Amino acid sequence: MKALPLVRRRVAIAADAFVEVVIWQVPIPVSPSLHRFKYRLAYIVDDRCVLRYDNERGKGDHRHSETAEAPYVFLTPDRLMSDFEADVARWNRENRHS
């Protein structure tokens, strides 16, 4: 089985901000992740990536903020989307962004 694209979407949130979501189902996990999904979710504001969730080979599931990188516990693609959306909303509240 080849990688199967599940979601590829870019959505404008404001004139200066957008969300990009890319999720694939892969034949084997991206080590050290144990699930069969490869993903990249990013929130871009003023041409700057302020939030990103991804799983890259060698690092596994993790999230980036403007100042830090931390492990992320992946459960399902739906939960990933929900967690990311909540993080975007929190960032907007904390940074007074619409």
C-alpha cells in the first residue's frame, strides 16, 4: 500500500492568518510513532508559523509553539484535529487575534 492522502486543506482564518492541514495514512508507522498516520498541521500568522503539530522520522509525534517544542500524544486523527483547533483558539485568545 502506498501512502493514502486523507486530508489536504488550507483555510483562511483572517486576512493575515491561515491553517494548513495535511494527513496521510501510511503503510508502516513513521518511527518512532506507532500509528499509521503522517501529518502536518500548521497555523500561520503574518507569514510566521505560530503553531505546528507533526510527526517526523526520528522525532515522532510532537507540537511546536513559537518558543518551544513538546511531545504530543497522538490518539486518532479526529482527536489530533480537535487538539489543534483548541490550540489555535487558545493562541488567538492569548494574542488577541481574530
